[in-house]
Amino acid sequence: MFHVEHFENISDAARWQAVLDKDRRFDGAFVTGVHSTGIYCRPSCPARAPLRRNVRFYPGSAEAEAAGLRACKRCSPNSRSAEEACVLAAIAAIRENGAMTLDQLADLTGYAPTHFQRLFKRTVGLSPAAYARSLREQRVHEALTSGQQVGDALARAGYAGPKQFYAETKGRLGMNASDWSRGGAGRVINWAVLETSLGDMLVAATDKGVCCLAFGEGEAELRARFPRAQLVRAGEAFRDLFAQVVAAVEQPGPGSAAIPLDVKGTAFQQRVWDELRRIPHGETRSYGELAAALGNPNASRAVGGANGANNVAVLIPCHRVIAADGSLGGYAYGLAIKAELLRREGAG
């Protein structure tokens, strides 16, 4: 049920593993061409896995058929399955009507409620209820950052009021709705530029946690990120926290996960950042692999956008995301710093 324009961002190794796992999340992301038999299949095809040397991957049916292959009759890779059609119908209904009960979705799709819940989560990566919440949070964020009043934005997204919004998003979105709409107005951000072996490093934090970590930046860049916040030179109260941040850069280890953060982002960005923090110390992921872990293997471009929106380098380790071919890819603070961070973590 996924779009295929990001085929090139999924590595062959990830595609082959999806075939071995018969992973339905990759259906629609690519097709598997088996040149010894002359057929092509979905990644989830129930047939016995072919020999790797006989396999080539194609973006879709048109490319596979242009190479002389025909569609597998068991998995019908050139047609949308009934399950995919039902999930798409449910997504369209949720986007139009907001949150719907499992019984309502079951009536819409013809599946039993519990079965459809499993099907939806397996395909999308979220339950229907979580998807609806994620969609509402994203709509609020987009409305607020475009200048709408808080009350209007919450009402149009379907919230009964601020109390419901704050209760549902507490602990996930960092700055609250009012902060988003006012560019950080009313927030006090304590900051310092610290010396490290990788060069000067800007660290900033609220009373809730670190909200910015950047190399080669200073007060001007911090003000551009938080144009209406009150910026204060960090004092003694932040010495221990900032020392932990420096240690996380100089001697990286799993302990950095305990450093508190105060970050803002859309629901999707939050999911990407959470997934980045789950990458084990000393390992890397491609954009395609990270997107697959989120339940949508073709969201590579969106994952890249979320990486770019990350204000907290190292602690939200976007440096652990590399290109599908194993090269470093890009990094906001230069490839030399990215390579050194990976080397220190044992991944370089």
C-alpha cells in the first residue's frame, strides 16, 4: 500500500531480509524478480524463498515486466490486495472524520474488529487510535506554526479544548501549543558555548532538559531557532547537566540516553527521533531501514526531513543514519564530525 518513489533508498540487504522475513510492511515498496523462474513477487510472497543469486529487485510491476518477468499467481504483486484496500479506506475515513472506533472501522472494511486492529498496525506501524492521535497532533502543529490562534487550531483539529490536548501530548512534544505559536515566548533557555575536541559546541536547556546541541553555533543561531524565548547565559544550576552533555560527545556511551531533553516536533518527527534513540550504540541504519522500522519503508525522504529538523545533535543521534550504499551521506555539521562521532561509538 506504500508509494514506490523511494525505492533507491532501501538497500539490497534490507530488501533481501524483507523477503526472507516475508515482511508485509515492504509490499508496494519493491518487487522481487526471480530470474531463474521468470516471475516477480511481493516481498511477503508465501512461496519458498529463492536463491539470492537468482534475485534482482525492481521498483514495481512495470519495471519487472519490462525485464521480461511475469507476475506471481500466488501473491499477485501487480494488483492491490483486499487487505491493502481496506487499510487505505480506513486511513481515508480517519483523515476525513477523525478518530473512529474499531467497530466503525470493522463495519467499513468487513473485518472483525480485533483482526482489523492487527492488520492496520502491521501495515501502518500504529494502531488506528494512535494514527488518529498522530494526525491530530500534526494538524495542530501545522496550524500553530502558520499563525492560527491556539483555541482555533485545537478546535479545528477536533480537540475539546487545551486540557485534552495537553493531556494527550504530555511528555512527547516538549514545548506546548502556546510555545509553538509564539516562537518560544515565555520560555527561559539557558545556554553556553563549550569547548570540545570536535570544536566549539552550543548547548542550551530549559528547566525540563536540553533543547539544543549544535557544533559551530552561538547565540545568533540559537535566537534564530527560538526567536521569542528569553536567552540566559547558563549558571551554576546547569553545570552538571552541561558536563554530562560534553561527556556524551567526548566519551559516548549508552548513559547519554538518561540526559533529559525538551524538544518540539510534529508527531512524525517525534517518532523518528524516538527511533533514532533506539539505534544501539555502535550501530548505524540507512534512511530506508529507519523508515521500515517506523512501519513505512518508503518514508525515507520524510525521515531525512525529520533528521534535518533535529535541534539536538548527538543526544538524538541522527549521525547514526547513513546512506544505503554505506557511505556517510550528509550531516549538518560536516562529515568530519559525523565520521569522528561514529568512530568514537565503534561504528566508524
